[in-house]
Amino acid sequence: MGDHSLDEFRRCWQEELAQAQALRKRRRPEAAERRPRRPEVAPGHGEQASGYLALAQGLLEGAGRPPAAWGTWPEKQDAASRSRSPPACEGAGAGAGAGEQLVDQLIRDLNEMDNVPFFDIHLPYELAINIFQYLDRRDLGRCAQVSKTWKVIAEDEVLWYRLCQQEGHLPANCISDYSCWKLIFQECRAKEHMLRTNWKSRKGAVSELEHSPDAVLCDVHSHDGVVIAGYTSGDVRVWDTHTWDFQAPFLDAEDEEDDPAMQPYVSFVRVNRWLAVAAYEDGFINIWDMRIGKYPIHRFEHDARIQALAVSREDMTVATASAFDVVMLYPDEEGYWQISAEFEVQKLVDYLEIVPDTGRYPVAVATAGDLVYLLKADDSSRTLHYVYGQPVTCLDVSASQAAFGVKSLGWVHEGNKILVYSLEAERCLSKLGNALGDFTCVNLQDSPPNLMVSGNTDRRVRIHDLRTDQIALSLSAHQLGVSAVQMDDWKIVSGGEEGLVSLWDYRMNQKLWEVHSRHPVRHINFNSHRLITANVPYERVVRNSDLDSFATHRRHRGLIHAYEFAVDQLAFQSTIPICRSSCDTMAGHSYDLALAFPYDSI
């Protein structure tokens, strides 16, 4: 406040003080015992002068409490600030000195209005924000009802932006992208609720990804809505379900001058954000860059048949296992692919996974019979687990742990178990299960914290609590055993050998819906709004298409389904996928759904 404004303020205040004293002299003596009322203001003074007068009158009367005009402030002064007020003045003789003290006190109080009252203390605004950041959305809503000052703090943009980031809403946005993050948080929560409702009621769109002609499906993998499939003809196809355009191109395995009819079967396919990888029966591996095109950027050859293939989720590391060798491939800074690590094992590898979030040097876990190896690129291979006569039946890894099923054999049958190992300490943390059947699948990386889901040949899906080493829930899910399973914070999607895909709400212990296909379910992957399932046949024999109709023949080749449950996707604004057929569709029997509405795409 400048000198000129301070003099003006003092002059206005002295005029108001003189008028108040004149009014007090004209009042009756008994009016002094009444509660002080707000004095009238001269016509030339505004609301601000009235506030000054009310404040001065309250201080002069020495009532020990602020007048009613203080209710317009964010909060009342506390006992400490009131103790700093000057003593009350009884007459006009104290006018000049008392006025100076009152004005100085009022200026100090105005300067302290940015402090936040916490009942009996005052805190700076920044410190109050640091306290409120530890509250969740419910606690922030309760605090907003305490007072006006707390409401301002509880609705601060920084707090709601952090809540959006913590719950996974708009993780790529910065705080300056929106002006009201509380409203954005509410909209995201509403969409999440609607999305969960669509999952439960199976409300959405489903598409059958187009198969390769005259070929049988061999292997399927998906990552974040991108699906890759390999066939007996050697073809490799990639779909991007984000665009709702399922006319996927073929990835060329070799140069154009090579004969495509000489391609061997595809053994394994893997995909991540950057790479698409396919392994063939003759020991070759093709690596494509998803950002460049359909021609491979690297081709690697093994001397024997490839037993396992793995791709990292975070980077461009590729791991392969052939015969008794495990090789890790990674491109250098100039883009040239090279062998970053090579290991030798004692038996043929059955399962191979790359550990996420390992930093500079990749780490993999491989199982070979009854051996489990920990493979570090900067170190030699180590035996993580070994019990003679107890082969490993499934494997999954997270950033710090590895979980694998162990089949119990021998004279003393202790029951089949799932062992959870710490990758850092290289020791067993938990022994779970004790089931009669073999554990065929386990999902640790995608499960909620301290939980893990597994499938067994005894037709049951189990949720394991890693904190208590107990089975939290056991569901009788399938008739011929469980072949694939995945869970999140409220649901389980499981696939069986009989071709059934089931959705469970494990909190209610209830099956919501199921879908059946002809072949066993070999792949399940879902996120909050999308589900990918693949039914891969046991036999890789191509039937003669001249002997039966096109619709009947395609059922023997395997199926890939993409389900879309999001409310804001193109799937809800267009026709059902089975109705998107052209007039030149191949003829078939009446149950061919592609011929039901041939004119919808016109």
C-alpha cells in the first residue's frame, strides 16, 4: 500500500470515526448496553468505508470479538490475532493515536489474509496444499464442506490433476491442458462407470478378424490393441483395433524375389509397441519395425527349431530359445541388430519371458523341464529353481517376481503348486495351490497388487493372495480345463480347452456372460475397453475348400475376435461388423452371416 493510498485510507477512516462518535453521543444511555449495531454511512461513502467503520467501532467498544462485518472475510480471526488488537478507546480524545494503531493493525490483518486457518493455527497456502495432497477424492469432497477457505483449497487444480494421474486418467496430459481438472476427473469417472456397465451387460461391438485364405491359424499375440497372427502358409498379419479397420496387411517374410510358396509354418508370433516378431519352423526369425513398413528390418537364423520366443513390453529386446541356446537380440545406437547376450542351458526350453523394468541390461526367465533359469545380460545364467522330477507347466514374470507352476511327481505326491520367487533375492517367497491338476496358465504381471490368478486342468480358476499364501477364490470355470486367464481389479476373463470364453465378476463370485467357439482358447488379452481372444486349432491340416462351403471351412482354421466396449468409439456409431459385407461376397449356405444383409454397406 503506497503513501498516498495510506493517507486517503486514514482520512476516510477518521471521517467515519468522527461520525460514529457523534452518533454515540446522541444515543440514549441505555442503548450502550445493547449489542452494537452497524452505524449508518454517509451518502458520499461506499461499502468499503462502511466496512472500515464497522471494524473501527468493534475495536473501540472493546467487545473482545470482531464485528459482524468480519463475516465477509474468509475466516474469523483467531485468539492470537485478537490479542494483538490495541485497547479500546472511550472518547474522542484518543482519536489520533488510537486511529494510527487501528489502521496499522488493519493493514497487518489484510496482509495475513492469504494464510489458511486450520482451527487454532494459520498455515501458508502452499503448506495447506501439501497437506491436502494426501487425501483421496472422498476426503477432498468432505473438506470442501468445512468452510469457504477449505473449499478453495480442496478444489485446487494441482490436487485434482494428481488424482487424475494416480487413477490413470489422461496420463499423457499436463496440468495446463485443462482449466478445471475436477470436472475432467468427474467425466472420466462417469465414462469408467459406463464402460464397466458395458462389460457386465456385454454391450459393445465384436469383430472377427479376417483369416488368411487356405491356411490354419498357428499362433496369436496382442499388445495394447495391436494383434499379430501367424499361419501355416507362413503369412503374418497385423491388425490395429484402435482404428476399427480390420483389413490387415500381410508382413512380407523375405525379399520380393523369394518364392512365397516355400514359406514354412509360423511357430510363434510376438508384438509390442515398436516390433513385430515371427519365428518359423525352419529356425528363422523375422523382425519388423511397426513404424517403417511391411518388410523385415532384421533376420536371424538358428541351427535348430525354435522352442520359445519373447519380446519385452518396454523396449526392443527380443529373446529366442533353440535347442540348448538362449539368445537375446537388441539394436545398437545406429539401428544395427546384434546379440546382446547368449546363454547355454541343460535342457530344451519350454517357456521364456523377459522381465520388465530392468534398466540397461535385459533379464529373462526360462524354464527347461524341471529347471528354472535366471538369465542376466551382464552376468552368466543362474539356476533359480530345480527339483528333480517336478517339471514346470507355466510361467509368468513381473518386475520383481517370477511365478511358475510345478507338477508334483514321485512316490510322495504333495500336490501341484505355484511357486513365487523373488528375482532380486533369488529365493522362494510363496508356495501356492496344492491342486490335483496341473497348472496350465498363470498371470502375475497384469494382476492387481498382491494378487495372482491361475488356471488348472481340474477346470478351476483360482485367485491367490500373495500376502497370506492362501487361495482367495476358486471358480469352477470350464469343462475341459483352463487354457488362458487374466484379471484386473474386478473381473476375470478365462478361456478353456472346449473353446469357451467366460467373464467373471470375482467380487460377486458370479459369471456375467460367455462366448463359445470351436477350438481351444490360446490367447486372452484385455484392457479397460477392449478384449482380444484367439481360438487356435490343435491340428494344422488345411481342409480342401471344394468339399464344403466357405463358412464351414473357415471354422476349422481358428478364430480371432476383437470386442470393443468403449462408449466413445466408432463402433457405436456404425453398423454391426457382420452387416458390413459387400455384394460380391462368396456364396454359401443360409447360415452364413456375411450374406444376411448384403446391402448395408452401400
